[in-house]
Amino acid sequence: MPLPTSVARRSFLQSTGVSLGSMALSSLLTRDGVAADTSGKQVPKWQGVLNPPHFVPKAKRIIWLYMAGGMTHIDTFDNKPKLAELHGQPMPESITKGQQIAQLQGQKLNCFAPQHPFKKWGQSGQSMAEIWPYLGEKCADELCIVRSLSTDAINHDPAHTFMNTGTMTPGRPAMGSWLQYGLGAESESLPGFVVMVSTGKFGQKQPIAARQWHSGFLPGQFQGVEFRGTGDPVLYVGNPKGVTPKRQRDVVDAVQALNGLANETFDDPEIATRVSQYELAFRMQSSVPELMDVKNEPQQIFDLYGTKGGDGSFASNCLLARRLAERGTRFIQLYHRDWDHHGSVKDHVAGTAKEVDQGIAALITDLKQRDMLKDTIIVFGSEFGRTPMAQGNGRDHHLAGFTMWFAGGGFKPGINYGATDDFGYHAVENRVSVHDVHATLLYLMGIDHARFSVKFQGLDSRLTGVEGARVVKELLA
């Protein structure tokens, strides 16, 4: 589908007498309603290029719990008794011959058993390691566990890029940006795509580049906005002392008028983006402090999440994710940077799981008790898995088989799907690709991935590529 044209924008602005500051965005984007900001001015609500969507959506929003660093599936969600039997023995060459291996390439490959006991949780009997007491006890019957993922990248940054954008080529739109472009924002006062990052104490801390939530070749207003967990969530969101909302509104209107004049001269889509971002920034000056002020949350919510909020922890970010979801943010991504366990995998996996376990269970429980889980998709997973071979007392990067799980938003609860081989090396049953994940998530949001493309450099580019992605309907309720 083509990007919105500038012809309609120019003719609209020339033929109306309304304020450039408040209306320039609506010439670039379709309107389906308006909302008043603090000054009483009317601001446009972007509805997206898919109006209506291809299908009736089952979900309104996605919260992606991104376990950055490569969570070991073998020690968390994919029990391998055969691997335990062969602990310390050479890995069969038939399993590893010709396979892409990262740091263990050329080294002796020995089997490394699951480092934590597994048990059956919930009425569904989900098999999960004992290091998930909150998630297992409270939420096992909500989880749709997929144990047959594979990816194309074996190093962190390209694997992050592939998981987020559907390609290892930097500069392409993130999934959150695609959703914003296609469906638009539900909130006029908060970004539709928000990212938060927390850092743990156990794994190596691989950097998370801002390009992981960039809009790529889509207009700039669709890129994700990073909120910080401590201090000011967005830099410079507050006014300096002595600057009232009215004076700030005057400044914004003056800047918007100048931007509008510049757009008439240069016809640059990024000027329209600048117009929209000034308006959003102005409205965020009141909406963001209200979002971050959790003092009115009841004590049982703080007890549920195990945080008072505002401390930058993963649990605090989970609480903010629920508040963002309530306020209309469509795509929320929580990175936790603590899963890169090349050594001391037993202790470090247990420690990292403890950092996130209560917050995840609280988020699912909180959404469910607010009747929001039914239309909120929870995604949990890493950029890849970890080897069933030992790297000292740790594990190396692994792309041929790993686990993700989903909850809410149209996914079938209490099931598991797919499997790796007896060693946890290859996805062998009901294999699921990263593109399949994207296609399935888009489907639940009302989008046919095969019909959702943008012309870029002469090609019809889309999130799911051209390799034949499928919607995994076996996962859907």
C-alpha cells in the first residue's frame, strides 16, 4: 500500500482556514475523531491506513516481554530428560554436524543437562522449571507455550533486529511501528508505541540499540518512544519554572505555523511528522506525569507486583505497562537485559527468572481481573535460545530451536505446541518461524500480513518478508 500522499495534505491546508498548528497532521493522516487537549483546542486522532482492518480483530494491544540476551529454553520451559541422561558425554555428531554455532565452533561439544528440575503446573499440566513459582502457580493455565521456534541470526544484535523487524537488515520498521501505521493510535495524549528497559544483576548486559524500535522507511511519528524507569520518564517533558501551559501552547502554535509554512515550500513528509510530534509532546506534558504517578494504586496492587513503582525494575515496568494499556497505548515492549548466560547458567538463570517472575504473573493477573486480558496479547521470549552443549558451566547462543509463550488476546490458553528433539537442539515438530509469529500477531490485531505492505525502493516491503509466513491458527482460541 502506498504511503499517504502529500498532494492531499497540501490541497487540504490551502483550502481551509483552520490553524496549521492543530490541523496539519490531519492532512497527512486520516481522522476518525478528535479530542481536546488542555487548551481546549481540537487535535486529530489518527486511525491508520487500514480503515477498517482486514479482519475483525481479537486483540487491541500487544505487550511484548522481551527477555534480552537469549534465554535458555532447556533450563526454563523445555525439559529434556534424554539430555540429562547424557550429561557430560559427547553430543552426537549427527545433531551438530554442519550446524551454525557461535562461540563453541571448533570446540569439544558435550551434553549439558537441564540445570533445574521441572514440574507440572496448573490444571493444564504445563511443564515448566521450578524457578517460575509465581508464573506457574498463578498463570500456567493462561499460557500458550510454543517450543519449536527457530530464527535466522546467531548473534545478539542481528537476532534482535530480526525478531523486531522481520529482517536482519538495519533500518526497517519495527513491528510496533507497522501496527501504528496500519491501525493508528487509540490515545491522543500518549505514544502508541512505548519501550521500557530494565537491567538485572546476573547475565552479561548486551546493549539494546534504539533502532530496535525505529520506524524505518515509515514516517517518523510511528517510531517507538523510550520511557525511562526512574526520574523523568521522557527528557524535557516538563516545563521550566515560570512557563505556564498557556505560554507553552503559544510557543507550540507559533512553531507549528512556521513548520506549516516550511512544508508549503519544501513538501517534506518529515515536516508533517514534526507537526504531529510537537502536538503529542505538548499533550504528554500532562499525560506522562499522570501515567507515572502510581500513588493512587491500591496496596494490593503493589503487593501483587512486588514493587512500589518508580524504581526502574522489571516489575515496576510491568505495572506501567498495565497503566499504558489502560490509556490506549497499542504496542508496549519491555526489555529485561539479563539473559546472556555464557557462564554460571544454573545460578544466573534462577536469579534472572526471580527478577521477572512475579512481575509477569502480576501483569497477567491484573489484566485478567480488569477484563483486559481477553483483548491484550502478552508475548514472552528472547532473540534466540541457548545450546544443549556446555560452554564451561554456561551455554552458547542457539538459533535452531527455542521457546516463546503467549497469553490472552485470542491465544488458546493452557496448551503447548511444537517440540525440539531429545537434545533441545532442533525444532522438529510443528516448527514456527519468527515471520510466523509476526503473521499470527498481525492476524489477531485484524491484519492480513500478506496484504500489508509499503512500497520501498521499488519493492512491496512487509514485516513478514516473502518467505511464505503463515498464521499459526492451531494456537488460536
